Amino acid sequence: MTTSATPPPAGTPPATPAAPATPKKPNPLVRIGAGCLSLIVLGCVLIGGFALYENWQQEQNYQTGHRAYAQADCAAAVEPLGKAARGEPGTRGNDVALQAQEELQECEALLAADERAGQQPADAVLGYSEVLTKYPESPLASVALTRGQELLASGAPADLATPPLCGALDTLTEQQLIAAPGETMPPLLYACGQAHEVEQAFADAVVFYDRFLSEYPEHELAGEVQAAFARATIADARASGAGELPPPQAVGGGGSGPVTVVIQNDSPETLSLVFSGPEVRVEKLEACADCEKFTGDGPSACPEQGPVGRYVLAPGTYEVVVKAISSSGVTPFRGSWTLESGQEYSSCFYLVTSGG
């Protein structure tokens, strides 16, 4: 079967061929927008990845510092802990940074004490004590304890006896920094008294000397401390405006030999008696349980009710101080007594108040 084209009818104009379709141009804004979106997504991925890396690096710094801290190697721990605490790199204020900061503070306290150990041993001991007080559960506590004990045991008492350390002796004992009180404490108490004497804080010096004599009366330094106690007591009485102490009354005796001084305590206070002259004596006379305080000029004669002390001394001139040690509100008395050979002297003390 043959197919042929049929011509258009006569008078019909010839058909115009159709123009080819124009291709649609892509919108450049769409391309730019899509490109920007890709860059933003890529940037977010990069930033997120970088932050994760910094946090990971911060964690690594902390772990490095923490291992050294746990072994009490603070010299090695400080740098990585510092970086972790500051967020270099990483984040400040997160849990890792806060933990690093706590451990860093402990290490810095221990290192500060270590640094003072050579030239300022007393300050170093107080630094170790502070570590024990603030961080008792820290792995650094045992190291601070050992180093403080070594300093106190081996250091010269004169170098250790600063007023701050002397004021902390009880705390140091409780913390066991003074590991052997029977050996370490007596020379420290003596040195503390001497340090306060140098500063002319005589009342404080007396406190340390008195504690020594009360707690360690048989110690080999007791004789020196007794002399120091008398010296500081007299100086304190002078500085505090002590009342005038009249000489005792001679009641008998004669010839040569030692002197006997008989003193009766007719006051309700325990008295400390200090004789400083050809020999040094520090005595304590117990209070009179049945005695009362007087007002005005006091009694016309000794009440003769209280405990009596008899003291045998070498003859000569003595500075004498009598002070109440059971009350801080009683004015001490001091005077100069010339005691002659073979004589016996008698005196009494009672308490007179300005009120009723």
C-alpha cells in the first residue's frame, strides 16, 4: 500500500514551519542561594567539629594534670590543670574546667608552702596546716602532713617560733603536724616565749613560759624557762603599772645562813610569787577557799585564814612580783625586798576591790 502526501486545496497559503523552543535560563539567584546553603552547612559542620576537638583537648589536659595531681606531683600538674581550668583550649565554666580549677587550687597551696620551706619554715608549716584544714580528703593532705612534720622536727625552734605559728600550736598538735609533742613542744614553747619577749609582749611571753613549766616541769630546759618566766613577769608588772609591794616584816632569826620567807594567801585567788635576785624562784600559792574580798583599805591585820607557803632563799636583794593567776582582773604588785642572812620574814596577801 502506497501512501502519498495530499496537496492543500488551491488558494491555501503555504504553512509556516514552527520556530524551535527557546531553552529556559537557570535563575542565578537560585544557584547562589544553593551554594550559600552548602557553605553554611559545611561551616556549621566545621565549627561543630572544631568545638568537639577543643573540648576533647581540654579533657586530655585535665586527665594529664589529674594523674599528676593524684600522685601529688603538683609541679607536673599545674600547667595542664591550668589550661583545662582556663579553657585553653576548651570551655570555661564546664564541669571539666571547674574540676580542674579545684585541683589546681590545692596544688598551688601545696607548692606555695613548699616554696617557703627553705627561708620561712614557720610560714611553710602554716601553709601545710592550711592544706590539711581546707582539703582534708585531698591526695595532697598526706604529703602536706609529712612535710610539715619534718619541718617542725628538724627546724630550729628560734626560726619556727613566729607569733602566728606560736598561736597555732594547739591546732598543729591536733593535726599531728607536731608528731612527737614531748620532744618538739618544750623547745617551741620556750622559743615562743622568747620571741614575744623580743617584741616586748611580756604578758604573752609569760603565758608560754607558764605553759612550759606546767606541762614539762622536769624538762632539761626548765631552769632556763623559770628564769625567763621571772624576767618576763617582772617586765610585765613594770609595764602594766603594778602596785607597790611593801617589804615583809622580820619576825626573828639572826646570824648567817639562808633566809626564810613565810607568806599566807588570804585571798580567794591562786597567787604566783616570783623572786628574782641571788636566785630565781617561781612559786604558786593556792587560793583561800573561805576568804572574801575586802573593800576600802582592807582589814587592819592579816586574816590568817589561807594556805601558807614557806620559802627558803639565799640572802640578798630580790625583785618580787605577786599576781593572781586564777583571774585576769587583779592588779599585780611588785617591790624590792632586801632579805638578810638568817632572818625569817612574814607577809600576807588579801584582795581589796574598789566596789562592794
